[in-house]
Amino acid sequence: MVSVDKVVAMLNHALNDADLKTNKFEAQLELLTQKEKVKVKIVDLEYYNEDRLQRAKNEKINCIRSQNFELSAKWRDKERKILEYIKLREEFNIIKSCFHLEAGYLLYFYLGTEKNDKQVKELIKVKLKN
């Protein structure tokens, strides 16, 4: 039996494989989710970034100026959520896409920086739907 840490290392290696073996990747993911009962979560750090944070802040300010406080509150909530993701990226010092195992969760920190990122993200999305 392969250790959980080795499976995570294999998944990280797959992000830059010259020829991503989707069947092998899915099998490794299945091993973690079915046998080890690990839950998978995509943390999309490409989407939740500083540019999106600035836009949320600007929209919030514009709504306050126009006295649309209900919409301002929605932008404030978006701003807080984006900020949480940015803090998470900084806390874990994430500079490229990677898998990380934490408290029963396999976190896929997606930044769009690795060769197979988009394909891996789609494979995981399909897995999460099932």
C-alpha cells in the first residue's frame, strides 16, 4: 500500500508531467477519496487575486457613494472572501499550483501556473460532481 504522502507527491508531479496519464491520476485521486476518505477541494487562487480584490473595493465604494447600501454590502462580502483566499495563499506561501493535504482534505491550490493545471482542474471538477 502506498502512503498518502506519496500519493500527494505523485499528484503534484502530475501537474508538470510531459504526458499526463489521466487514468493513473484519477486512480490516485480515487485512492485518496474512497479508501482514505479524504475530501478534495479546489482553491482557485487564479480567480481570487489582487485585481479582483481591487475591483470589489472600487465597486463597494461606488455603491456607497450612490447610497446603494444593499449592493455595497454584497461587494463588501465579496471583498472579504477574496481577501481570505489571498491570505491563505500568503500563509501557505503558494507561488505555483500544488496539492496539499491538511486535516482530511486534499487542497488543490490552483494558480494556472503548471503545464497540466487546466486538465487537472477539470478532472477534479468531474470527480467532485460524482
